[in-house]
Amino acid sequence: MTVEELAAPVAGQRRGEYTVQGVPNEASQGRLCVKGMNAHQHALSGQRLMHPLIRRNGELEPCSWEEAIQTIAERFQDLRDLYGADTVGVYGGGSLTNETAYLLGKFARVALGTKYIDYNGRFCMSAAASAGSKVLGMDRGLTFRLSDIPKAGCIVLAGTNIAECQPTLLPYFNQAKENGAFIIVIDPRKTATAAIADLHLQVKPGMDALLADTMLKVIMDAGLIDPHFIGERTHGYEQMIQGLADLQLEQAAQACGVDLALICQAAMAYGEAETGMIMTARGVEQQTDGHMAVRHFLNLVLATGKIGREGCGYGAITGQGNGQGGREHGQKADQLPGYRSIENEADRAYVASVWGVDPASLPGKGVSAYEMMEKVHDQEIRALLVMGSNPVVSNPNVRLVEEGLRKLDFLIVADMFLSETARMADLVLPVTSYMENEGTLTNLEGRVLLREQGRPAPGETLDDWDILCRIAAQLGKASYFKYDTAEDIFNELRVASRGGVADYYGITYERLRNEKGVYWPCSALEDQGEGLLFGERFAHPDGKAAFTFESSPGWNDISSEFPLILTNGRVLPHYLTGVQTHRSPALAARELENFVELHPATAARYRIHDGEWVEIQSTYGSFTVRSRIKDSIREDTLFVPMHWGGIQNVNRATRPELDPFCRMPGFKTAAVTIRPLRLAR
Ligand SMILES: Nc1nc2c(c(=O)[nH]1)N[C@H]1C(S)=C(S)[C@@H](COP(=O)(O)OP(=O)(O)OC[C@H]3O[C@@H](n4cnc5c(=O)[nH]c(N)nc54)[C@H](O)[C@@H]3O)O[C@H]1N2
Ligand SMILES: Nc1nc2c(c(=O)[nH]1)N[C@H]1C(S)=C(S)[C@@H](COP(=O)(O)OP(=O)(O)OC[C@H]3O[C@@H](n4cnc5c(=O)[nH]c(N)nc54)[C@H](O)[C@@H]3O)O[C@H]1N2
Ligand SMILES: [Mo]
């Protein structure tokens, strides 16, 4: 069978009509965005995978689950005998439920004994997560409740396009505005989010750390810092300000590409406001200095004492459906459940005791997602299980990733669809969708929510966790993976996370049903969990928050050959690599193909007309998209959505350099050139 035949609608399948209704919950208050409104279209699509597929003579063909599971166990065993346990890698995703994410970590360490596990959240939350852990002692998306947003006097939105990426949250910001809040947006483009702002700083991509420093310097010069808060609640302030001593305001503003007068206006508005919040997302974070850039914004928060009370705080606007919970329970290369560390002896001993294994049998830390792809390319990893990601589209420098995946001895992809990565697999495992599998998800506020099963699993699809249990059993590890339901796994996760930073011990399915969600940390059944964090102390052992004084040089790879800055991101109707939203006709129709947003002056300089094909090239590769001329973007910057693979994939040109602290790739800045693809006459 060909890929097209396999993807054809199931014969005789009836198409029903559906009405979609939002269920009121504390976060979205029942609002749905256009993607939520149409998500059933992909879940009910005829392109869903209904049975396992195995590659025979170069083609993917249907096979039974027995054959699939047996083949996996045999191939893993053979490769491990030849090359050792670390030859098998596991690559997870932030869309998986807490139960599956937890089990995937346990599966890698206990069933496979490999140190190589990481997940797509490395590209998403790692900079904000590592900065939050270092500065505040804890990484939880928002340090406040969503319902606190309308109480803020000033809100800084840096590199976050909430109007398109989290539209269901927009009413909180509109409410704040009605209450008199001053909203500042920092983005190289005049986005739909910038449209609600009182002030827009159209920053040059990659310069956020310096912009935050410049704002802080203005605030200090105006005497708007909070010495009492700094003295009582923080350390490192003196060293930090030494680092700012040499900062020349005019020069810094120029490097950021923003008028100094506007930066001063922003700084004064945040500094003078009684209450204020700063939020960042991938614009600031997906940089080779993403970790530091977030810490420089946190310097601003701490210096003005705007955290730990109503209307104040810092927030990393979380990405995927389970972007928060997915990063807490062991999918990361160096992590054990409850945000424990795989390098800490006490943490290893505790988790090993919960799992009933010898602590010495737990592997050490592995490497980050893109570095795993490098190891795949080097054939240090020869078998890979991908669950909940489409890495051949979403990694930076995808040419190397594609080459690497081709070299693998054995690639398994568990997915709902034949994604670009699944098409390359030796074995494809069909999984249940959000409508069919039960489990918990944790939202950006740290609120754990239960998603109940909405309809029976179609065809031969299985829940992800069930697949992991079957493989483990075939590998002779059944006794460590005995669960009948997702709730059984959750109950083990509660114990495994107990006493950790992300403590779920006090949360049960019953509570989640009755209370419609519970905040972590929650260490006891009667514990209400904490919505507003850090009222009295920060989560470090000494209770204090840490300033950083390391300056960040910013980014500049621009040359005469590659004179433009390529940045990238999202548009409203599509989701990530588009595997799901392209299969939703209502969404696909809104944006059929990829494009580049460029300024009219830039278009004129390169003789590009609106709507024509252009090629964009960096030192790493090139891709082809249609032009969209808009004066809402900086002249030196191009913006391309990330939702398409193949020759339209922006990641053909992004660069593989990683942040030294968190291994986040510098997705948001690449030096490129652009040319029209016009036939010469
Ligand atoms: N519609 C839609 N919504 C989504 C998603 C989706 O794919 N589609 N994905 C979800 C996921 S996983 C995530 S992680 C979030 C992402 O949510 P966001 O981070 O808000 O999304 P992006 O569009 O990647 O980037 C945000 C903004 O950063 C700007 N930007 C680019 N470079 C820079 C820079 O150097 N500095 C600054 N200050 N800004 C810069 C871009 O112009 C863009 O407007 O969205 C989630 N929601
Ligand atoms: N250039 C550039 N690249 C980026 C980004 C950027 O801003 N710019 N953003 C990065 C970010 S923030 C992210 S989060 C990544 C995301 O990148 P990917 O991980 O590639 O994200 P998705 O497209 O969501 O791929 C998820 C796959 O899992 C499948 N899936 C969905 N739910 C489930 C499930 O429950 N179980 C299983 N087994 N499969 C499931 C979907 O069908 C899909 O094929 O991309 C990163 N890449
Ligand atoms: Mo993300």
C-alpha cells in the first residue's frame, strides 16, 4: 500500500455533524479559540491511523499489534546487545498527558536503561524553565493566577503574541486595560497583541536582554527601585548593578533598534506602577541567550519588588497542551519525577525506591533534543522511539536531522497521523487522540486538570501509556509496568513527585473531578495548592531570589552575504508543525501554505512583489515560500511561520547553535538573504 492509500478515508465511515461547546473552566472560562473549535475535525478525520504499520520492502504495510510489539522488543534487544543500552533513544512531547510523560521517563530509565531521553519541550520551555529555577527556585509558568492579571497596573508582554497563540486568555488583558493598566508589547512585529498595547517597542530580534537592562538602568536612574524588597528578599543586587555601570543608554537603545525615548517611557510606566507583571514567551526565549534574556527581565521584576503580591509577578506563557506538566515528571534528559534531578543522589535513591529498582541501575543524564539528533546522525543512537513529536519539521537545521533519521537502524513513531517523521519510520504505532484518552494536564498557572475520555478508541488505536506497558512487558519488565488505568499511573506519579518541587501528592482524580483543578505544589489531600507564589519566600533553601549580573552580548551574525534577520513563529489557525491543523479543513482553508512577512522597503530593495515565490537562504540551507508584504514588520527582519514541512519549512534555514545554560536552539535569529524565484525572460 502507498502512503496515500493508507491515508485515505476509511471505507464506509459515516461523517456526522457536530456542535462544539466550550466547557467553563477557571482558566479559559469556557472560551474556545478557532483551533479548539475545530479540533474535532482532525480527531474525527479519515486520515487517522487505525492500525500499526510496518515497513516491508521499503513500503509501510498494516500489521498486528503482536507483531509490532514483538518486533520492537527484538530489534531493541539486538541493538542493545551489539552497541549497549544507550543506543536506544526516546523522544517525547509536551502534548502527552502527565501520566504518559511520567511513564515515558520511567520507560527509558527502567525498561530500556538508556540515558538518552529528551522531548520537544526543550525547544519550547527550557529557557524560561531554567531561568525560573535559578532565579526563583521553582519553575512554574505563572507565579500568579490568571485571575490576577486584571489587577496589574502595568503589563509587559515580551516576545509573546497572546492574541494569536493564547487567544482564550486575551479577555484577562482586555479586562486589565479596562481597569486602567498600561500595556507594553516588545516584538519586532506589530502583532495582533501589539494592537491592544499602549506602547510597542519594535525590538531588533535577539536584543531582549540588552533592552531589559536598558529599562532597568532608566528605572534605577529615576530612583524607582524597591530597596526594602531587594534587601530582604534577594541577593546579588550589588554585583548586578556593577554590570550595568558601563551601559550607555543611547548606544544600547541603538543596538536594540528602539528609540531611547520609547524605552524610557516603558521603563517609567513599569517602574512607577504600583503593581506590574512581566511575561515572556518564545520571542525572548528561543535564542542562544534565552536563559539569560529571561533572567534580565527577572532582574527588572526583582529590583522593583513586583512579585509575590496581587497584581504582580512573572509569567512564562506556556506552549503546548501540556507544556507545563510535560516538563515536570522526567521526560527531560536530566530529570526525575516531581522536578527531581537525575544527578542528585538523594533524588535518585527516592525515585528508585518508588520504582522498586536499585538506584545504581538508573542511568545518568543524557543530552538535549537537538543534541540527540546529532547523536543519531553520528550513529551513537541507532534506534529511536518518537512519541508525540514531529522532529524532522520542528528541529533547527532539519537537513542534519533528516539525514540522521535516515541512518537509523530502527525508527518507531507513535502518532495519530502519518506525520513527516512517521513517513520515515520502520514502524508506526496508532494512538488515541485527546477525545479518547483519559489523563491529567497541567496548565500555565500550575493548575492540574483532568481530561476524561470523550469517546471510545477508534480502530486499533491504543493509549500511549498502554503501548509503553506492552513494550516493557515484552522486554521482560512487566512487573514495573502494571497499570490498568491512567489513574493507576497518576497515583504512582503522586508518590514519585512527593516532596519534590512539583509536588502532586495531595492531588487525586477525585479531587480533580470535584474541584475542577488543583494547583501544585500540593503536598497533602487537604492542601489547597498555591495560586499566588512567593508571598513570603522564594523556593531556594535560603528563601531568597537571585539576581544575575552576567551580561548578554546579544546577537549579530549579519554579514553582507546574509544581511537580513530571519525570525519565525505562529499564526492563529495552525498548530506547530501542522500535522493536526492541516487535517482540519476549516483551519487549513484559512492558511493553505507558508509565507514570509517582509517590509515594503525590503521588498523593493530585493525586487519582490506581493504574493510571489521567494527563496530564503542561510548558511544552513534554504526554503521556498510566498511573499506577504506588510509594513508591520521591521525593515531588517523577515518573519516566517513554522507550521509547514518539506520545502516550505523555515527550519531548513534555522541554526543549530544552542544556549549554553538550557540547550535551547537560537530559532528566532538566523542571518539570511532573500531572492524572488522569477523565471528570467
Ligand atoms: N495559533 C497557535 N497558537 C499556539 C501555537 C501554535 O502553533 N499556533 N503553539 C503553542 C506553543 S507550543 C507555543 S510554544 C506558544 C508560543 O507562543 P509565542 O511565543 O507567543 O509564539 P511565537 O509566534 O513563536 O513568538 C511570539 C512573538 O515573538 C516575536 N519575536 C520574534 N523574535 C523576537 C525577538 O528576538 N524578541 C522579541 N521580543 N520577540 C520576538 C514574533 O514576532 C512573535 O510575534 O504558542 C502556543 N499556541
Ligand atoms: N523555527 C521554529 N521551530 C520551532 C519553533 C519555533 O517557534 N520556530 N517552536 C518550537 C516549539 S515551541 C515546539 S513546542 C516544537 C513542537 O514541535 P513538534 O514536537 O514537532 O510538534 P507537533 O507538530 O505538535 O508534533 C506533535 C506530533 O505528535 C502527534 N500527537 C499529538 N498528540 C499526541 C499524543 O497524545 N500522542 C502521540 N503519540 N502523538 C501525538 C501529532 O499528530 C504530531 O504529529 O517546535 C519547535 N520548533
Ligand atoms: Mo512550544
